[in-house]
Amino acid sequence: MISNSTVEIPVQNLQIGMYVSDLDCSWLETPYLIQGLLIQSRNDVEKLQHHCTHVYVDVDRSEPFVIQKHIPHSLLKISSEYIKQKQDNELSTLDPLLHRVKTYDDIRTAEQEIPSAQKAYNFILTLLDDVNSNIERNIKFDTRAALEVVETLCESVIRNPDAALLLAQLKTTGKELYDNAVKASVHMLAFGRHLGLPRRELIVLGLGGLLMDIGKQRLPKEIQTKSSLSLKPNECKQMKQHIAYGVEIVTQLSDASDEVIKIVTQHHERENGNGYPQGLHANQIHPYSRMAVIVDCYQELMGGQPGMPGLRAFEAFKELRGNGQSGLNFALVEQFAQCIGVFPIGSLVELNTGEVAIVLTHNRTQRFFPRIMIICDIKKNPYDAPIIVDLRKTVLSPTGIAYAIAKDLPQGTFGIDAKKYYL
């Protein structure tokens, strides 16, 4: 099917990793009777060459580095011009509570916003210390103070979400539950901002994200931060108890709103009824909880475990889209993918020149062309002065080729500590 995210290319230009969504002939004339094909070998290309001249490649469903390397910059820019229209069409299918009421513009650069985001981040960590101390003593914690702290983080995200997203990616405290809670809060705030929700609702989302896994504080320490994929059957049963513990905490030890309680209660429900604790279906799940489900799944896919690294962002979103066919809200998955981007803030990437860079900020509509900081030369030695490049613009390297991202890199590759450039 031809859509606003497809580009037409000659069949001989197909590369492994491209997703073919349509042809210039009938699919019934080819060996591929089901419409849609991920190119996995040169054999796929040769088969198609016998039947058609041009194909339509879906940019969103193809491997990002293949797309960026082999599809002309001008065509990708044309494709990206349709993203806003696509977003608006998707938003119209969502619950009315999630319909856009405001379009937020960045009023500071990420660099300008980092000090304020850092201050808000530190406030959140202090709050979590206080909340956990009260939980241990079974003393009610001050929800108004929590809202004020989340409001500070919310204001930073409204000005520019990239600064808080960068800190969430790079900053660690040594307390994994804290780090995950702050990430969830930042992701929920950024997600809500992307959807265009009003400020008061963003604060609800931020607090819900912060508290949605608070019940894990009452689990045995050895399973608190385990991935669901690595849990043994008896541990899985224990892990599910964190919902009941969380609901007990937010209802008995706080004055949290109904929406926050819903996020805590429902962030493991699935739209097909296969979630827990209640096995809710579709519209039985609160819209904010639907957002929280996606954030929770994304963080788990990206987090990994010892001996099992997390997924690349592209792989994580491919997994979420697959889950969208059963348990996640597909339109919301697409919106969250637009919000986080192909190259998440703080990612390490290798360029086509061999240099290494850090992704600084998103270009909101041209997701393949972020703003980057080049920090290492082709021998992976750090530059004395990092080079800032906006990939939306055709910037030539000293060798005369236009900069492009070749592949992403795990954090810590080549001994690079991205935190030292910001924190």
C-alpha cells in the first residue's frame, strides 16, 4: 500500500533491510503472494526484478541506517514533509482525552535547558528518597510536594524535552528503581507534550510515570529490577504483586488523583485482555494507562539485563509495533515512536566518515536527520573541540562527503563516556 511514508525507487536499487510496501505490478504476479516484503537477501531483489521496474519502500518500516545510506537525502526530506499530516490522522483515531489541544514549540535549545533539567532531576531524586522513607515507615507522603517537583520537571520538558530525555538516557544514580522511575516520568511527559495535551494533564502523566512501579519497593531486592523475560515462574508471580503493593501505597499513603491511581493499577493491562491484574480489554483501560503500558514496555526492551544487552531503538519499536497487533494501542505506539525518534537523544552513533557522534536533539519532522555532536575522529580519538552538525543541512566533512549516520553504537563503545560531555 502506498502511503505518505513511502518513496519510489528502482527495484535494482533495493538493499537488504528495506521494506517494500507496494510494487508497480500486482503482488499476485510475484512469488510473494502476501503484500509487503522485508528485503533479506539479494535473492529477494533478483526475484522482484523479473516482475517489476519500480517499488515503493516504506521508510518507517525499513532499517534506518540502510534508508539513510541508500535513499537520496532529497527524497527523505520529501517523505518527512508528510509526517505531520500522518500524525494528525493517527491522533484523530485516539480517545478524545488524548486529542491535541496545543502544539508545543521548543523555546530553548537542549544545551540551554540542561541546567534547569538537571535541577529538576535532582529535585525528583530527593523526592523519591522522601517517598521511600515514608513507605518504609508507613507514613503518608505529601502529594502536593510531589506535584510541585513534577511540575518543575514538566516546565523543563515543555520548554524543550530533549534536555530531560538526554539526562534520563545518560544519568545514573546507582539505584535502578530510581533511575527507571525518573525515565518513566520523563518519557510520559515527553509523550504527552508530543500529543499536545494541556499542561495540567502533563503533570498527571509525569506523576503517574514516577509512581507506577512504586510497589516494587516491597518486592524481594533480588527481583526488583529483573526483566520479565528473565524471571522464573515463582518470581513472575511475585513480580505481579507490585501492582497491588503500588495501589496500596498510592491510595493509603498519598492523596493521588484517580488518573494517577489508574496508571499505577493498569500499566500492565493489554488491550486484548491478556494483561494483569484485571485482564481488561481496550476501552476499559484508561487512555493514560495505555500510554504508560507503551512507556513501560519500551524501557524494558531498551534496558536489557546482564549478559543480554537492550535492543536498538529501531528494534524496540519494531517489537512494540508487533505487540500493537495484540496488546498495545497501535496508534499510540506510532505516536511514541515519533516522540522518541529513530535515534534517541543521547545515543552514540558512527558516521559514514568513521567518526563518532552523540545525538543531541531531534529534528521533529525529519527523524533521520538529528542534530549531533561529533566527538571522535576516524581513529576514535577524541577531538579537542567537538563539532556540532545539523544533519538536516548538507554539511560536508573535510574529505568532501556529506555527513550521515552509518550505525548506532552501544553506550561505552570505544571507551566513550557520553556523560562527560554533559553532566
